[in-house]
Amino acid sequence: MAEQTILDTKELEINMGPQHPSTHGVLRVKLKLDGERVLDAECIIGYLHRGIEKISENRSYINLVPYFDRTDYIAAVSNVYGYLLGVEKMMGIEVPDRARYVRIMMTEFNRIASHLLWLATHAIDIGAMTVFLYCFREREEILKLFEALFGARLTTHAFRVGGLWMDLPLGFEEAAQKFVDEFPGHVDEYEQLLTNNRIWIERTKDIGVISGEEAIEWGISGPPLRGSGVDYDLRKVRPYGGYEEFEFDVPLGVNGDTYDRYLIRLKEMRQSLRIIQQVLDNLPDGPVRGKAPKILKPPVGEFYSSIEGPRGELGYYIVSDGSAQPFRVRIRPPTFVNLQALRRLVKGHLVADVVAIIGTLDIVLGEIDR
Amino acid sequence: MLEILLIYAIIPLIKITAIVLFLSGAIAYLTLLERKVIAHIQVRLGPMRVGWHGLLQPIADGLKFILKEDIVPSRSDALLFTLAPIFTMIPAFVVFAVVPFGPPDMLEGPLRSVLTLVLEPAAVESVVTSAIASGGFVTDINIGVLFILSLSSVGILGIILGGWASNSKYPLLGALRSTAQMISYEVALGFSIIGVLLVAGSLSLVEIVQNQEESQLWYIFVQPVAFVLFFICAMAETNRLPFDLPEAETELVGGFHTEYSGFRFSLFFLAEYANMITVSAVGVTLFWGGWLRPFPNVEWLSFLDFIPSVLWFLIKVFVFLYIFIWVRGTIPRYRFDQLMHYGWKVFLPLALANVLVSAGVLLVFM
């Protein structure tokens, strides 16, 4: 072994998290640094593990619904939606048109709310603090809509087996329309602050680049995959719940860097608005809850249902043994899979970029640890 | 004897006390101003509970800091750990020794009316004609600008020491960044000031302002490039967004002051604001004509003289500070290699070119 001298440099090992303002919860990243350059990064997760998959083996299908609010608490509505779609398919339950439309509207609202929270935290990680509060201002309006329909703001317990808990409350459509009318102006506001901002571009362009093929190999889904130019959106590829009845585009990126992922999420918000507008224009009348038995006993078998959540492909693999409780529910959380790529993405970048890359993956630890 | 004592001891001491007290208050309320301005930029209200519209908030904050437990981490270097905040705080105050608030005869009138009560007319005359006694500044030294530059470097030394003495990883990275930042920016800052010095022909801040009065133009119009460079470097110097890398709370969790708490932290915190005021005051003196009203010597604007020179100075400093806060509310943070890139590859060549061009123009046309 060579003799050590005073001029030798040592690698610095540093723990980012679990208590760190920019790891979006309780993610712990063990960074190996040479100066500020990242040589290696290791993700350590599990600080928020609540055993939801295990719990699901001891609850009835209906009792389970609110648990999935709490996996990805930022996108509680779509989480429940994904699970319910699976259960309804297994049971062969018909969902009335009105309920289907409202569900799509609410999941799209949820997508906007989730993207807003992502933009807010991503921006503040990079130092733009004003965007943070602007986003929360608009998110508040969506949460008000949630509260009006679901009775809760964050853990909404949004939908019920067979449809909705109740019909839209009085004035809901007007409030939703008002939001749809005003929101594009607000997105312009964020874009004004960030999209052409020199500093923002320099901080996000060519940071965390991943090619389309590589993204597929890592199993990445959602905006990070589309940021690399892969046209894969479950709402288009494998339409569920009636998405084929709506017109919308799937924004794609070119370079697969942080900036492209940022642009895509902004565009997705605008596309979500388009869908909501179509729902509001064509909302059918009728009941909002189909016929569903009080106790669900799906036939023996396995079923996988997946939706395009705000963060990517959210899947529920439900195994039924014919009883009122699932034998096993395995969740495919999009960010758990996306997070794997963190090590690959941050290598060679600087500490400041690690923060930007964690932000761009849009992780939610509640979903990763479950 | 008494008049000498008055000129060199009593009156300067009174001025120093006044400035230190005023500055302390200004720093405290600058924190409130920042919170309020940022809040309104971000569609919030900011502090509203303590006093009318949060006016007593700085006092409450100060009390809280003083009452907190004084923690020195067991693995830190206790002596340096204690000294570091003081190192950052003191220079910001000392710089005001050479910053002129008003013209050299600012206090002549009031001094005369007070002193005639106690002294003979000849002695009164000798006191009021001395600039040290009656000037709107503590002292006017002929190397004022150099004095400021050297002191501002000491201030950053405190940050480096603080990060180093904490013996912890995040502060260490903060200190490293601070070092990189200091080296990258002090050079460009110095060169941007040289442009002004060439035009003014003096290192004394008082004379620089007087020259701006003579030439009827603030130096921002004579040296616009230098001003822009100075302003950007000033932001880097004071660790403000977009250059707040040594702190970078979302990356380094507070950077150099991660391990600091209570009163020591408050010293660091206040030093940042003190530095903002200092840099603004220097900037105003060098580029915005110090205590002068806009367009000095333009006759038909002379009605503006009804505002005393000190007030003009303070108004300009306020505007400068407001821009600092405004910038913080608007733009994201640079990465530290990008900052160095700009420091060395953009600002330094620009500043050098500015010096060359200014010198050439002066040589040919003057």
C-alpha cells in the first residue's frame, strides 16, 4: 500500500437526510463526495414504512380503500382510483357514466394539485421561493374543491366501490369552471418566473440526463419517462375508466434532462385542464353510484390494474382467494421504481444537483415506503 | 485643549455611538422589512402578530435568540467557534467609519449653536471648521476604498472559520463554497471599483462624492458597467440569493451556520443584514452620489434640496436594499461552479476591459 501523505485527498461521506429539507420527506441518501462532486449515492428508505401491504391482507376490500389514500398522500384521489378500478373489474361492477366522468375530473384535478406541489418544492429546492407560494395558492383552490366533494383535503377517501359517495355539491361545477378559466394564467405566471430564467435553465438543463432506452431499462414511468421522449402514457396506451372518450395530448421531452421534465409537467397541467373542461361540458346526468354488494367477494384469481398517476404507472396487483379479504395486494408505486435511478442520475454531478434531481423525480416517501 | 478634545474625542465618540445604535436598529428592522416585502411578493402578509403589522417582531426575535441555550458542539474548536460570528459582525460596523452620510459641513450649524453656549467664539470657529467634527461622517481617510475592501474580506473570514471550527460536514462544505466564492468575486469587485476610482481620482469616499457633485453626474451614468458588476458582486459578497451558496438551506441545511444556535446564530444572521446595509451604503456612495440629490447642480431641480442630505443618503440605501430583497423574491440560486464560472470568465474580463477602456478614454480626452 502506498504511503499516505498530507497531500492525499479523502472522499467525504455525507448523509443527506432523513432529516433534510430537500429530500422530500424521510429519504436518506448516503453521498460519497470528492469535494462537491458526487462519486456515489446510496438511497436508504423505509423510515416511513407502515406495512400497508401487510395490513391489506387483514381488511375487507371496502375497508381497504382509505388505506391507499395514505400511501401517496399527495395524489390520494388517483391512488384510490387505481385500486377501485381493479376491484370493480374483478367484481364486474358497472359504474354509471356520471360517476365515471366525475372520477376522471377529480383525478385530473389531483394531477394538477400533485404537479403544483412538485413544482413548488422543486423550485424552492433550486432557490426560487416565490414560485413555492404561488403554487400553493392555486393548490388551495383544488383542495377546496376536494373538501366540497369528499369532505377532506388531503386524505380524501375520494371514491367508493361502484361510483361516488355523493353527487357533486351545489355550485361545484361553477367553482371548477372558475378554476379552469383562471388557472392557465397562473401557469403563465410560473413560466414567466422560471421557463426563460437563465439561472433556472442553467440549473436544470443537462442535469440528470437519461436516455429513453435506459429509462425503460430502469422501469421508469410517468413524466421522467416521457421527458426522455418515450411516448408512454397509460391513459392513451391502455385507456381505463373512459379516458378514450377525451381528447388530450401527451407532451414529450427530447433531452431527458431536468428541464424537459419540468416543461412536461407544466404542459401536463394544461392538458389536464383540457380534460376537465371536456368533462364539465359533457357531464351526463344520472346516478353516481352503481349497484355493488355490501360485502365484496371477488372470484379466486389474480388481477393487475394500473393507472397513469401523476408520478407514473401506479399499479395494484390484487390476489383474491374468494374471501372478503384480499389474499395479497401488491402496490407498484411509481416513485419507488423511479427512485432506483437516482444513483445513476446523480453520479458525476454536484451536491446542488442532487437536490434538483431528487426534486425532478417527484418522489413521495409515503408511497416508496408504504 | 477643550476644543482639541471636542474635535478628536468627544464629538467623534458621540457620532460613533449614534451610528452604531442607528445601525443596530436598522439591521433589526431590515429583517422585518425583508420578511414583509418578500411576503407581499408572495401574496402573504408576513409577521402580523407582534405589534401593529409585526412592528415589534425584530425585538421578539432578538429576545428569543438571547434567551436560547448557548451550545458549543463538543467536537468543535471552541475558541474559533466563538470568534467566528464576531469576525463577521464587527467589520460590517467598522466600514461605516469611512462612509459619509452627509457633506463635510453637515453639522456646522447645529454644532455652532450648541458650542457658542460653552466656548469662546474663536474656539467654536476652530471646532466647526474641522471636518472631523462637523462632517457627516466619522472620519475621512485618504484610503477609504482600500479600507472597505480589506474589511469586507475579514467578514468572509468569519464565515470560513465558522464552517471550519464547527467540525461538521455540511458547515465544512459551506465554508469551502464561501472560500471559492470569495476568491472569485473579490477580484471582480475590486476591479469594478477601480473604474470609479479612475474617474474620481481619489480613494477617499468623501472626495468621490464631492467629485460627483462637481461633474454633475452620479458615477452610475459614467461607469454603468462597473455599477452592474459591483451590484452583482455585492450580492455574492453578502451571500444573498442568487449567490447564497454558503448557506443554501435546501442543499447544505444552512451551510456554515448549521451548528450555530441561539445568540451566536443571531450574530451570523444579523451580520448578513449588516453586510447588506454596508454594501448598499458603499454602493450608494460610489455610484449613486452618496448624500447628493439626483442631478446635483441642475438648477431647476434645486427644490429637491428641501430634503436634507442625510435623508437622501438613507433613501438611496433603502432603494438599494429593496432591490436586494426583490431579487431574492424573484430568482433561483446558482450552483457554485456556475458562480465561479461567471466570476472568472465573465465578470473579471468585463471588469478588466472596463478599467482599460475608462483609463484609455481618460488618457485621450482629459
